[in-house]
Amino acid sequence: MNEDRMAGNWKQFKGKMREQWGKLTDDDIDIVAGKREQFVGKLQERHGIAKDEAEKQLNDWQTRNPDFRWDA
């Protein structure tokens, strides 16, 4: 996804992420700003889960939200 489209859709995706992972704050999501590895780390930290579980949850979420793509 190009940078302009990612920025334009970021608020929509933030809302969906907050629905899925309620312990994440808007600041948490803003800090990771689409960077997958950082997001996985925040999931682990806030939800007290292992990296494998965080990856699984994120992969499942991405399957349900195919328009979302991560930065490198």
C-alpha cells in the first residue's frame, strides 16, 4: 500500500485495531504507525501474551482486513 493511502486509511484501521485489542491505547497505535514488528511488541506488552500468540492474532486480524498492509 502506498504511503498516501496508508495515511488516509490509518484512522479507520486504528479503530479496527482498538476494537480487536482494547488494551492498546491510541498512543500505542500511533507510535507503531504501521510497523508490524513494533505492533507485535505492543500486543505482547499490553496483553501479556507470547510473541507467537501476538503474531497469530495479528495474522488472523489481517485476514479479516485484507486492505491493510504493513510498512517494511
